[in-house]
Amino acid sequence: MVSKSQIKLITSLEQKKHRTKMGLFVVEGKKGIEEVLGSNFELHSLFTTQDIFNAPQDKTHLISEAELKKISRLKTAQIGLAVFEIPVQTEIKLDGLVIALDGVRDPGNLGTIIRLCDWFGVQTLLCSLDTVDCYNSKVVQASMGSITRVKIDYVDLPLFLKENNSHLKAGTFLEGENLFVSEIPKDSILILGNEAKGISEGIEKLVEKKINIPQFSNVKNTESLNVATATAILLSEFRRKENY
């Protein structure tokens, strides 16, 4: 059974201010829950219609499908919902290629970018303070468990870039150098901007190398690439040059 206080807690975690205050976030669905349970993230509580998870019994609550529907944010509730503790942010150590996001607002985009970082072996993802919260339930869902394997840090991005001298700062711009002929050092911070506005003026001033994904279509009024799609192309090309 789900108590009123538990329902209140889970519902409150829809808002960032409550996630921050409580230090908790929600994961839904069998695969997502299993991924996070298998990581070093600490389980707070698990609500499930089937006793199939390898989780502490004192934190596991068997509930009905009707109860799961009450607490689920999904259109179709999926077996279980878990609440995990948000890890404490630790010291940022840059090693190899780093992705930095400047004002990315769409949860689906951020979740996909986290998965891409995981796939292409990028260990650190830097997010500006106005980038969507990575513990937003839609981001967590879209990351498909990769949120447990990529270190995500929220920083004052202009200040961080200004103070960092170990990595080349590269950014994506329409007037940048062709990605497919450009040389990007192993130790680089690759910056991608907001879905509508791109990289902000303040951060553009700190960029040391501008790069561009060339358009091959003759239709010049084609919309610019989605930020997650652009990230996939950039990471794929970076790893290709590095390994072949």
C-alpha cells in the first residue's frame, strides 16, 4: 500500500525545487530501475506490482496496479517506480573529451545526450546552471540508465571555462570550420548551445575553436540540426579520427 505521505513525496519530486531540497529523484520502468539499482546510487524506496527486483526488502513496497497508476507520471505505468538519492556533487576532474551544454532546455535532448556520452565513452558532462535538471523524470527516462555512468556537473559555465587552461574550448557555430577536416585535440571541451539560440554571447567569447557540421543539401532553408543529433555526429567523428 502507498501511504498519503509517500504519494505526497513522490508527487512533490516532479518539481526541481523539491528534488533539490529532498535530494531525491524518481525512476520508472523495469529496465531503468534495474540499471540504477545496479549502480552506486542509493535506493530510498521502491514501489512495484511484482517482486522481481534485487532490492532491500525493507525499502520495497508491493502495491496494486491501481496504486501504481496514482503515483506514475507515465501514460502507461510500467511495473514499478523507485525513488533514489541524488549523489553529492564531487570535485570535477577533466580527462579527455568533455561535453559542455550551454542552456539546453529540452529534457529529451539532455537524456539523449547523456546516453551518447555513455556510448562514446565521454566521462564528464558539464551543464550550465540554466540547463534542464538531469534528474527531471523525462531526462532520467530518456537517459535509459546512462545517468548512472556519466558524471554530470552543473557549473557557472562561463566562469568554469575562463578558469580552465587544460583543455581546448571548441564550440559549434554556422561559420565554424568543417568538422570533417578540423583537428580537435583529445583534451577538449566541446560546447553545444541552446536549441533555439545556440551558444550564448558570453561563452562564444571564450571559445578558442569554432567548428561546424556542413550541410550537404541544396535546400538552404532546412532547419538546423537538433542539439542531440549534432552531439551524435560530433562524437562519432571525434572517435573515428581518434581510432582509425
